[in-house]
Amino acid sequence: ETGVTQSPTHLIKTRGQQVTLRCSSQSGHNTVSWYQQALGQGPQFIFQYYREEENGRGNFPPRFSGLQFPNYSSELNVNALELDDSALYLCASSLNPGGDNEQFFGPGTRLTVL
Amino acid sequence: KNEVEQSPQNLTAQEGEFITINCSYSVGISALHWLQQHPGGGIVSLFMLSSGKKKHGRLIATINIQEKHSSLHITASHPRDSAVYICAAPTQGGSEKLVFGKGTKLTVNP
């Protein structure tokens, strides 16, 4: 059984560019949640995908979008990058949606926007 | 919206000491999560609990649903326990959206 993986590990972009981050779920998990963690802060919920559909969204603008594929892996896309988008992006998979399901986190992608 | 507060923000202890980290939340929930984050950034789920107490090795988590309060205890602390400990709760009930505390940075000195 493989854990949650994310790619790339680190990424440097410039303002205005677009970025795609990838997450591979733990085997058997159909739900993926994405979080943004700024330095010194707790993670902030971006959105969740359940069986390829968006299942809840946090307070993030539409330039943050996502996808979930039939194998339940997922992508986070961010358009028109801003300096404040610099953060650690974490994905977590779970057996089912709902805050009463244990979440298994990936190692994160550290995005720097210059 | 659920507000999740943790205390203390920073905690320094000597090896062997008993550690307590507190978490309070404002809205009734179905479960509360305790997570550990090491300097590299990766997060590990320690506990998910909805009532009573859970124990895993030297870690103990308790929750009081009526008081909307949870504690994470570490017995016989060790330098390898140094990390940021974060509690998280659904925004309400069993909502899919988790709200996270800002974390407690624990440093255990040898």
C-alpha cells in the first residue's frame, strides 16, 4: 500500500504564471482535499474532490481550480499567480468525504512566487 | 463557522517532561483531529476522536464534547517529539471542510 505522494516537491514561478500541482491518493481512497499553508500558519482548506466532483470549497478565488481523475489522483491549478500564493500546498486523501474521516497527508509542494 | 484555538503557541520542555497542548473549538463537531508536522513540512495524523480518550504509545488525546475542548498529552517527552502539533475540526458537524488551529511548536531539549 503506497501513501499519498505529491509532485513536484519545490517550485519557483513568477507573478502572473500558472502552476499545476499533483497528488496521488492512498490506495482505496476516493476523496482528496487540498490545503494552503502559509509560513507560520495552520493549513487553510482550498477544496475537496469526491469521486471526481468538487465537494466543498474554502474561501479561495476561482483562479484556484482542481480536478480529480478516475484513479482518484488529483490536480490543483492556480492561474495568474500572485506573490501571496507562495506557500506549502498539501493534499490529503481519505476513505470518504466528511470531517469525521481520517486524512492522510502528502509531503507537500512548496511554491515560491517571485 | 468553527473557530479553533490552540495553546500554548510555543512550548519548550526538558526531555522526560509531561507535555499538554490544548485545543478549543466553538461549534459542535463530529470528530477532532490531532496532527503532527515536522520541519520538512509533512503532516502525520496522530488521532481522530469524537469522544473520550485515545492512546498511542506515549501520546494520549482526550476530548470533552460538552466543553468543546481537547488536549494532547505526551508522556516522557523526547527530543524526537519536537514538532508542530496542530488540531483541526470540521467547520460544523461532519462538514468536509476542516478548520485548523495555528499549531503549537514544541521543542524538547535533551
